[in-house]
Amino acid sequence: MCNLEWRFALAVAAPAMKDFLECTALITGASAGIGREIALQLAPLAGTLVLTARRADRLESLRAEALEINPTLRVFCHPADLSVPAEVDGLCRFLADEALDLDFLINNAGFGDSGPFESSEWAKVERMLQVNVVALTSLCHQLIPTLRHHRPGAILNVSSVASFLPVPNLSVYAATKAYVSSFSEGLRAELRGTGISVTHLCPGPVDTEFQAVAARPGVPGERHAPDFVKVSVEEVARVALRAVSRDRARAIPGLWMSLMPVLLALLPMVLLRLAFASRARPELRPTWRTA
Ligand SMILES: NC(=O)c1ccc[n+]([C@@H]2O[C@H](COP(=O)([O-])OP(=O)(O)OC[C@H]3O[C@@H](n4cnc5c(N)ncnc54)[C@H](OP(=O)(O)O)[C@@H]3O)[C@@H](O)[C@H]2O)c1
């Protein structure tokens, strides 16, 4: 099969979810930041939104905002702690009990932990692994059969630019996001031809509650990212939804961040390791002798 025929075959095999009209979408981590904004941008188009996160009051006020945008929208709020596997299963049971046949799964909930791994609080690390990795994977596993009822259907998994490379002092977080990106690419290939597209979103720094949640009490946080690499939450949600509608494998919002994979491919690993070491342990930074 020539290249052109391949492209044609893939396009036919995987129709993209083009306009989200009347879709039924589940959004995890909808109480704040990127998830909340995705919900607001879907509100004028979607038929049903299912919102989940731990903070029920935030979900309820988002429901009210979404209904103001689109009074015919159906909005379900299901508070759940996704670090608890039984609550992830409870969410899937809720969808089944309410006969909510999803065609769009948005795995957005996630958080980081900023500081050296050695001194991290194990309970927080374990919760992070549960939310960022286990809950995301479990929701894909439990909900793909539902998505299969609809053609086209879509999965959007929120990863990060931290998935591109190891990040000292965010080591576990970056590793969870490397998992999300790798899993999403593999799943995308497996689901080719089923009508379900899989996209992973890799934002760089975005001003949300993420930084405060990642910070450790009494430990100075990571240096702030310069403003020129930051992207607004509205832009992140817009780029993500556009990527899903065009059946893109990966979405990287912002010009600077989208250049990162290219720059990283050009840098030898040995230089990156030196940079990581000096970032993690400032005493290893080169000092210049003055005569
Ligand atoms: N902001 C950034 O710079 C950035 C960059 C790259 C990637 N990301 C990724 O983008 C996604 C969204 O983050 P954000 O920036 O929007 O952060 P955020 O404002 O802190 O929002 C995180 C969302 O995840 C939910 N969540 C956290 N722990 C949860 C748990 N145990 N159970 C259920 N829900 C939970 C939070 O809801 P509750 O607290 O109400 O439960 C909240 O709705 C995350 O996956 C993050 O890793 C963020």
C-alpha cells in the first residue's frame, strides 16, 4: 500500500469527533483549572456533561455556570476521590446506573509533588500514582466498551511537557506523565479502526491551582516559569478540543512548548544529565574562579 493509500485508510478507519455536538462527556478534575475550562468550552455544544472531582461545591457552581451558557444541557455532578479505587469503580457504576452512554472521556484529574523524592511524604506520592496513573488507566479500561457504542468516540488524556524528560524534584510526577503519554500512544494504535480516537495533551506551565497543590509546606517551591512560556487555561482547553476534533495524537499548547520535543531531540542525553544534576543539587553548578 502506498503512503497516500495508507493515509486514506487510516482516515476512513478513524473518523474524528468533529464538533462535539450533543456529545456525552465525562470530565475528571472538573472543579478547577484545565478541567473546569474544558467543561465551559464544551457547554455550548455538548448534550450531557458528567463532572467529577472531590469538591462537590465547586462542581455545583460549575453546573450552574454551564447551564447559564446552555440551558438545554444535562449536567451530572459526581463527587469522587480518584485516589481511592472503590470510588473510581463507583463513578463507573454511576454512569451505568444513569444510563449515561459516553462518547467522550476526558482524563484530566492529576497533581504533582514538588521537591526531592527522598523527603517526599509517601501518602501523597501514593495518591499521585493512584490519580495520575491508576485511575486514568482504570477509567479507560472500564469505559472503552461504552465508547465503542458510539462512532466516533474520543479519549483525551491530560499529560504534560514533563512527560518529555525526567524532571528532578518532580521525579514521580514527570514519570506518571511519561506513563500517560506512552499509554495514550499505545492505546491510540490499538483502537485504530474502532472509531475511538485517543489524544494526549501536553501543557507546559499554566497558572492554575496545580502549583499550590504540588508545593510542600515549609519547602521553597520550584522557580516560577517565565511568563513567555506560560499559556492561559483558555488556550490550553481550546488547543486540546481542537486536537481531539482533528484526531491528533498529541497536543502541545503554546509556541515555545511545541518547540520542546525538537530541541530535546537535538540535545545529547549527556548534556541533559549535567543540566538535571545541577538543577537538583545546586552545589554541582560550575563556579567560575576569579583571579
Ligand atoms: N497547571 C500546569 O502547569 C499543568 C501543566 C501540565 C499538565 N498539567 C496537568 O493538567 C491536569 C489539570 O491540572 P490543573 O493545572 O488544572 O490543576 P488544578 O487546578 O489543581 O486542578 C486539578 C484537578 O484535579 C482534581 N483532583 C486532584 N486530586 C484528585 C483526587 N484525588 N480525586 C479526584 N480529583 C482530583 C482537582 O479536584 P479536587 O481537588 O476538587 O478533587 C482539580 O479539579 C493535571 O493532570 C495536571 O497534571 C497541569
